[in-house]
Amino acid sequence: MKILYRLIGCLGMGFITSTTYAACAPHLEGDYRKLHSSESINLCKLVENKVTLVLNTASHCGFAPQFKGLEALNKKYKDKGLVVVGFASDDFNQEDKDEGNAAGICFVNFGVTFTMFAPTHVRGDEVNNLFKYLGSESEAPQWNFNKYLLDKNGKVIQHFGSMTGPDSKDLKKAIEKALAI
């Protein structure tokens, strides 16, 4: 509907610019609050025309050391068009109840600079729109640190489970192929 209103408005002015009025995939629409912050970020704007690696995280999970490797992927590929986005979640009872502690683990202990969102549901009845889509197009997270690689249009390219580390050759190969490098 938003696109229709934008199109009608532009037709009335006698011009249309495709870059200004690009559609956002419905599952990417919405604002999410950053971890340990009052600031919200619009997911569409964050990932617009970017290959995206989405993950569900928990600060006290045994897989939390993957943060370091995920940050390395972020640094290596962000200038080539990759956005890494983490969604903290307590759906597996391993997220710190205090967001300040969770943020310290991510940002201080592991040096994360990619966007981390405040705890949200990634499965179940209260799942957020993005993870509802990811579950329907691939599979819902069975544990923390699932990785979903999305193309520039927000479509799932590939799902990688918790056991696939950020240094995995298969993950790096999929990212490079999606970025066409």
C-alpha cells in the first residue's frame, strides 16, 4: 500500500524515481531497538541493497565466542556490501536478563561493532516478522547463533546452523558468491 501512495504522489507531480521509491520486503519492514539503547533502527534502511547476514544470539550461550568471528566477517566484507545484524534472544534461556551485561559481552568482550538488536523472539507465538519469514523460507532457529544469508532483495540464500562457525569455508564462499566477489 505504501508503494501505491508513493506512486500516486509521484504521478501527480509528473515524475517517478525508482531509487527513491524502492520497495522493502514486508519481512524487513519495522524498527527494532538497539541492544542496551533507546535508539531504534529501521531494518529496511539498514539492509537496503545489501547482502545481509542475520543471526540470533544469546550472551551466555556456549556459541558466544562466535561473536569474534562474526565481527571479523563484518570487517572483511562490510565495504563490499555485507551487513551483519544480530538479534539477541532469550528464547533458549541463555540471554542475560540485564541488557547492560549482554551489551558488555558483545561490545566489550568480543569487540562487536555490527548492529545488535535488543532481545526479541525468534521462534514461537511472539516471533518477530523477520524470523517468522526466515522460519517459513528455511527453518526456524533450533538454538542460538543460527545464520541466515539474505540477498540484496531480502530473500533467503542459505541457512547455517549453530555448529557452522563464522570461519566456515562454506559460509565465506556463500557470502562471496552473494556479493559477487
